[in-house]
Amino acid sequence: MSDLVIADAAAALRARLDVCERIWVSVHEAPDGDSIGSALALYGVLRKLGKQVIAVRQPPFPRAYEALAHAGDMVDVDRLDAVFRPQMVIAVDVGSFKRVGAVADAVGPETLVVNIDHHPGSPGIDRPCQLLNLLDTGVASTTMLTYLLLQRAYPGCIGRDEATALYLSEQVKTWPVK
């Protein structure tokens, strides 16, 4: 059973995205395909919308995901001091904000924070901010939730690269890593 009404959640997400220009999208430490695929799909869509956006890479980053579009554009978490300050931070599949490291240091009371996750009990960040917690334990993955939200908020926005990231994020686990 779904925890979110996707139409309402997508509208809330879009309302926040529409007022922000500078956005960080973060995976969790030791990211898996669910986190990476969601982040890269969001990154691609946000760039198409004309946003100034970075996708934050957390270590260790699995080599199997390097071939995904935009994976090479990701900014290492230890280099965030060299990029713009975000108006919004989107965390995908993090479970706990303790897993985003230095990304949390950029969050202040005025920062819009969006937590997109499917893990039960994912509360969002434990500091003052403007939190939108998009938690749905009724979906199998954060990539599925990301797809549903993006498709509803911005119909037709998911192109080939974003769709590939969303799909392959789970499928790549079966690829042989050399």
C-alpha cells in the first residue's frame, strides 16, 4: 500500500523546485543503484529545466555505475566547498541523513530539503530547515518513487538518459564488474 498520494507529492515537489535555482542532489555513502539512479535521473531532469544543479558523489562509488550518463559529472562530497551554496538539497534513498556527510553541513533554516525515500522510518534531516519528506514504503525502490514523482510533476521530462539511470540502477547489480 502506498504511503503517498503521488499527485499531491509531485505538486509539492514541483512547487519547491519552481522557486529554486541552485540545487544539490545527493546519494548516500557507499551508494547503491537505487540511490545513484535516482540522483542521476533528477540531475538530468533538473538540468533540462534550466536549474543550476550538481549531483553529489559519495565514496566508495561502484565502478559498475560509471557508464551511466552524467555519472562523470558528479561532484565528490569532499569538494563541495568549491561549488555554489544550494537553495535546495534533495537526498535520495538515504535512509538516514547521517549518510550524506558534508552535504548536511550546507543545510540551514532557509534551505529547502527534500527527502525522497522508500525506507521505513526515514525521518529527513534533524536540523532546522524547510523539509519536504517524500517517503513511500509502498514502492519497491526510490528509483520507482523518483520516476512517479518526476513523471507527474513534469510530464514528458524523462528522457533516454534518465530512464536508463532509473532502470539500470537496479539491473546493474547483476552485471559482472571487471
